Amino acid sequence: MNNFPSVFEAISDLSKDQIEGLLILAKKYKDRSYDKSDFTNRIPIVANSFLENSTRTKNSFAIAIKKLGCHYLDFNTETSSLKKGESLEETLLTLYSQGVDLCIIRTSVSHHFSEFKNNAPIKIINGGDGTNQHPTQALLDLFTMTELGIDLEGKTMAIIGDCVHSRVGHSLMELLPLFGCKIILCGPSGFVPESSDNDSIEISNDLESTVKRCDFLYTLRIQKERHSGTDQTKHYETYHDKYGLNKERLEKWNKNVPVFHPGPANIGIEISSDLMKSNLYKGYDQVVNSIHMRMAIITSILSNNDKNIGIIDGQRIRD
Ligand code: ASP
């Protein structure tokens, strides 16, 4: 896709037209009306580098890469020279020199890729950076919503849980308002911001009144790994009683609405097992659609014709 960013870090890197283009391409992949990409000159090499744990994102990228017919490199960061203190930039330039075209990276450092935006050592897709962004998750969520026939214009969605520390939440807050969707961030203080200066985003500490106003719900895992040294831990014990979603609650509040979750879920905390086993739960649809949306994103970045990659002192390291 022309002008698709070579370092895709955040939803704000894309125009609405580009996002709509991704939805169309993902749909074609899903309907198999589009064959795997036609790599005429050379088959691209795509690396998956996860510097933080992952089940869904890493595997879905791996499957998407293989379905597209690209060569796949599982770049094991635990056994790489990153552990000897090599910088991320040096590591990426090395991968690029070896012929890798694109690297999907997850890191615990927020904004880790911003420094590469004007001088990309390799093409990069953000697979989640700290608490900042998880743009491919939000895009696959949007794709899932469209697949379920949800028209976002004029609708309201709650994001329930640890919105402050969730990169998924941050990406959704940028993405869904572009399509006319209002968002209510709901959770205890410390999990939601105190206020919002964005007209499309409201803040609430009350689950019942929030859920009753919403057309669909998105619930988040408590990001315990990001709470050390904070007083957020005080919410853990009472969390399900105050903010957990379960079937009984939704029935009592007369809400027969789709419930999304990016996974992994902590069952019995933010969501009950009975709700996850019901047809309201859309977590598995999100996983299914993740492959097609990630195929669309990979194709778009690989085909952006950007020649300004891997430049050292004015010279490209390789063709
Ligand atoms: N899998 C998502 C992420 O990597 C959500 C989560 O971990 O809670 O951000």
C-alpha cells in the first residue's frame, strides 16, 4: 500500500483511508478471494521478535507470514546478542544486512520504535510496546466488529478495566472514534484516567450505569506486571465484585450485547467462565480474524516501495 509507514508504531501513523484499505484487504484474505501475495522478484523474509511473552500475537503473525508465502524467521531474543548488551538498532541493522525485510517486535519499553521513524534500520510492525500501543490488536478488533455487522457510527463501547496500563486500550481509544464510536473508560481510580479532554471519551467508576449505556463491551486484563511500586494492587481482591463481567450481571441489566477481550483472560477476575462460554463472548472471533488483518498489514508494509531503509552514512546496506 502506497505511503504505508515503514515503522508502524501507532494507530495515528495511519490515515482513515489506509485503515479502510486494510479492512478491505483483510476481508479478501478471509474470503480467500485473494491469493497469497505475488512476490515476483524475491520472497520476503519476515522475522518475529518478541521481547515479552505472547501466545496470540506471536502465533497469529507467524501464521499470517506463512500463509502469505514469506520466509519466516523466529528471532529468539532470549538467545540473541541483545542479551549481551547489543542495542536494538544494531540488532535490526544486522537482521536487515542478512536479508530480513520486516521485523515484528514486541517490547516492554513504551515508544521503543519512535527513534527509528526517520531512519528505519528495517521495516517494523509494533507487536505491542510497553503501555503505549498495540495497533494490530485494535485493527483486528475493528475488523471483527465489522465482520459481526456492527456499525460503529453513533454507538458507545465501554472499555472496562486497567485502561491506564493497557496498550490495547490506548490503540482502541485512537481507532474507534475515527469511525464515530464513543468510548466510556470504566474502572477504579488508578485504572482509568481522572479526566479526558477528548470529546469521544468519557470516564466512569461505575460499572452498572456504564454497561447499561453501551452497545457493546470490551474488557481488559489487569496489567499486574506494570503495577510494581504503585498502589493499584489494592483493587485486586474486590475487582470481580465491582468490575467483573458475568452472565448473571448482564442478564440482570438486560444487556444482550457482544463482549470483546484481547486475551489472555484472567477467568473469574475481569470475566467469568460462563460468559466466556456464551455466544456473547467474541474473543475467539478476534483470534480468527487476527490472521487476516495481520496478513493485510504485512502485505501493506512490504509493498510500500520505501527505499529509505537500512541507510548508513547515506548508503543502503543492501539492495
Ligand atoms: N495481549 C494483549 C497485550 O499484549 C493484552 C494483554 O496482555 O492484556 O497487550
